[in-house]
Amino acid sequence: MLKRDRWLTWIFVTPAVLLVAVMMYYPMIGTVIESLYSTSFINPTPKFVGLAVYQKIFGSADFGQIVWNSCVWTLAVVALQNVFGFLSALLLNQKLPGQGLMRSLILLPWVLPGVVAAILWRFMYDPQLGLINSFLISAGFGDQGLAWLADSSTAMAAAVIAAVWKGFPFCTIVYLAALQNVEEEQMEAARIDGAGAIRRLWHIVLPSMKEVIVINFILTTILTFNYFDMIWVLTRGGPQNATHIFPTKIYELGFGQFRFGEAAGYGVVSIVILALLITLYFLAQGSGRKAAS
């Protein structure tokens, strides 16, 4: 490479590197530094405490509950969003009457702002006036409404259902685009050979979409793990911490109790967990490629 070309490369690359460093890594490094200090509403001056914040976090009774809730929340929402998204994409990929209208309607939950969708579901879960309780009572399931969001045994399931409803259209869009890139010649040849719909799906469609499925799982995992507004508006982490996940705990500590050091510590732990999950995804993908080759 000529010396002049090398300089031109640095001139074009440097702004992008600086932008990434300022927008992404500076806040992350700032969060790590913040987690080494203790602050509170009474003593707002930061006091260096080293790793004492992490000792407090790992030794607290809430930490195990937060990790468990985050795992249940993320696994349930990601799995159901991808299943419903894939099934709806298969349906919308068929040549049915009113296909354009169906595609528009199925996207409606996704385009709603998260807070609006959460408020909508709070009305639906209302013990006295909610549509869900009205439907269950009229169908003969009991004679009084359940307090879905106030009962620790049902609050997480209620939040998961609302989040799946809000987010599965995103998976639908991704999988619908991938389905339209499956080679029609392969599908036609399989039909001529007598392969049924299940065999075509298993041997042609899913292998063709493998890369998209992996990427979509990674994206939905990151989005769900960091999802805040739905669960905060629905339950605020309650009742009795039954729905507290990392984002709601961080918000409560930072902006509700002004314990910025602990909030930053929870933020660092959540970053580490997400990094581990993404690393596992890529390792699994790499192992699959080696096995296939």
C-alpha cells in the first residue's frame, strides 16, 4: 500500500473510531468507574470504596432474585417471540387474500410506543374492569377477577405475555424477509419429489434461514434483557421483587434511591452477563459450522 493511501485510510477511519469510542466505550468506562464509588442522597459527594459495592451486591438477598427473574424473563420472552414470529411469518408468506392488510395489522403492536403498550395491558389486567378477567368470568372460570399484576405468582407471566405481544412482530419482519429469499427452485424440486410441508420446512427452509435465526436470537436477547418500560409500567418490579430485572433494579437504585454506585455496579454486572451470553451464542454458532463442514 502506498504511503498516501495509508494516510487516506487513517483519515477516513479515524472519525468512525472516535465516534464509537465516545458514544459506546466512554459511558461503559464511566459506569465501571462510578461503581467504585459510593454515593447517596444524604452524602452526594462520591467516596471511593473500591470493590465494596460489588461485595454488597453479591451478598444481598435481592441479587439472586434479580438474576433469576432476568433469566426467566429473557428466556421466556425470546423463545415465545421467535416462535410466534416464525409462525406468523410462515402464514404471511402464503398467497392469501388480504395479505397486505394482514401484514399491516400484525405490525401494529410493534409500532406502538412501549409505554403506551404497557398502559394498554395494565387496563386489560385490571381486576375489576379488565377485558381478560371479564372474558374469563363470562367463560365460567371463577366468579371474581384475578389481580394479575399484584400477585407474585402471576405477575411475571402477565408481563411476559405483554412483552411477547409487543415484540413478536419484529421477529415476523425478520423471518418474513428471510423466507422470501429461500430459493423457489429448491422448494419446487422438493414438491416434485413428494416432500411434504414439514419435510420442506425442516430440510430446506430452516437450513436456509439458519444465519438469520441465530442473529435474530442474539438481537432479541439483547433487547429483552435490557427491556425496561414494559415491566416498569406494569409492575415497577413488584410485587415483592417478583418481576424486578436488571434494568428496573438499576433505575430504582439510581433514580429512586440515589444510590448511584450500586446502580452502576448492577449495570456492570448486566453488561458482563450479556457479553457472556453473546459469546456463548457465537461459540455455539462456530461449533455448528465446524460440525457441518
